Amino acid sequence: MAVKINTQAGTIEISNDVIATVVGGAATDIYGIVGMASKHQIKDNLSDILRKENYSRGVVVRQEENGVAVDVYTIISYGTKISEVCRNVQEKVKYNLETMLGITANSVNVFVQDVRVLPD
């Protein structure tokens, strides 16, 4: 599915893959996020083998009546405040979707799948 935006010049369709890439890029920029957890392991493992960068890993996008709902599956660094990191992810994802794509995020759900200890 895709989000359709009607303008005076015509219609713009933004696919879920584009939305997921923007969301993944925004989430990985946040301090405390080590990586994204995979929800589609076969597809993501193939991307790893091909050395293809995949920002949409761990992102699920659902269309709603007047916007989108986004689920972000993350891996967080040990020693960071999990609630703060998740709130920062929610704010940045919502901001990037509104400014870059003109899409309203009705909800941004952040799921912490793992906590990793990083070497010094």
C-alpha cells in the first residue's frame, strides 16, 4: 500500500518502503540506539549477505484513515535510560515524517527487543 497525497499538479504516492526507510534513518540517528531488530528475518538476512544497507529493518508501517501508524523495533545500548531513548525516537520519527514527507504519524510505537553492552 501507499500513501496518496493530492496536489494541484497531480497525485503523489509514497510507498511503505520509503516511509520505513525514513523512519529507520531517523531512529538510528538517536543516541542510545545500537541497531534495529528484524521483523522479516529472511528478507533482512539476504540484504546482509548482499551488503545492502537496509534502514527499513525493524520498521512496520500501517495506513490509517488520516495518517500512518509506525512500529519501530530497536536494540538499545546498555547504560542509557530506555524511556528517554524511546521518547526521543518517537519525537524524531514523527518530526521527520511530517517535514520530509508531509505525512502525519498518528502513533509511533517503539519496541525494545534487546539491550547490548558496547565495548569501550
